[in-house]
Amino acid sequence: MKFHSIFLLILSFIVLSCNGQTSKNVKTIEAEAFAEKIAATPNPQILDVRTPEEFASDHIDNAKNVNWLSNDFVTNAEKFDKSKPVFVYCKSGGRSQKAAEKLNELGFTTIYQLEGGILKWDAAELSKPSNKIIGLSVQKYNKLLNSDKKVLINFYAEWCAPCKKMTPYILQMQKELADKVTIIRLNADENKTLLSEMKISELPTLLLYENKEVKWKHSGFISENDLRKQLQ
């Protein structure tokens, strides 16, 4: 009986580990809560772990750029106060999760990670409003939908792992299905105004239009077979 209890305890630990449970020092919270925590913290330490190019295009006020993909991430992170809360975010959450775990290993005691990254932050309308249009305007986007055929819009990003997996067969479908479906790929980083206006907070995102109306929408990875079924 005692052996059985120990076995169950070990099994539970393995399951939790496999499910990607993070340290108790790392708390992943939604955009609104993230903003509230920042506002309630004197001189908050905010780490934007995206690339310098991404950071330059837009970032949360008072954030510091500590690029997770750079070789000096640890060196730069060590400059912050480990005894005080640190707020971490990236574009959609992938890099910030890895960065948060590394910060935990380095001895940071309270780490808040922005769930869904700055995409969720923008979707929650927490970014400062801007009159500057980055990429296509909504009006030009709507013109793309003027077609007698179905139109599939694919929002993607070069850094997005699921997007990279899907790219080869989406490009192939662009050629194979050209007589039935117009497939248009839009780089999310180059069309930030659209993402904000359309409340797109996950990548990849696919929208299938027919007569300018959305007939199907999907966020996240989708296999080639399942995508082809939607385009039949």
C-alpha cells in the first residue's frame, strides 16, 4: 500500500512535468491583470524579450529590451533586481515562457508572464492609441476580399513555429487551388493596424471568406489535410 502511494506520487509529478507546469515563482496572467500588477508596482521591472527590431516598432511603456534569442540574455537579465517582481512578455507567449523559466533559474523570486504576449495586450486595447497605420488599412484589406472565388487570409509571422510548419503546404495550395481559392498571406509584424482592428491575438490565424463574409476561422496550427477539407 505504501509502495502504491509512492508510485502514484511519482506518477503525478511526471504528469505535471509533461504538461509543462512552470515554477511557483512564475505566474502567467492575462493582459488586464498584467497591466494592473504593473500599475501597482513602484518602478516596475518590465522585460520585453523580443528582438530589438520588434521592440523598436512598439512596446509597453517603460519596458527594457532583453532579447531572449541573443547570446547575452543571461548577462543582461542579471542586471535587474532579483528580489523585486519582474514582468516578462514577448509577441505571443512562447519566448517569454522560456525566458521566465530562465529567470527563475537565475534566482528571480516573483516573475509575471503576460499570457498571449503583446498580441493579447493589443487585443485588450491596453496599447496607446495611434493614428499611424502600419501595413494595410482596413479599407485596403476589404478590397482583397473582392472576388468571385473563396478568399483565405493567412496571418503569420516569421518567428512563429506553427506558422513555419504550415508555410510549405499553404504555398503549395496557393498554386494548386488558384482556380477555386485565392490564398493571401499577411505578415502580422508588417500589418499591426489590421491585427489591432480585427482583434487578432493568436498566430497563425486563418480566415476563409465567401462573398466577403467570414465562413470559417481558425487560430493555431492546423494540418494540411484538415485545411484542405475546409477549402473544398
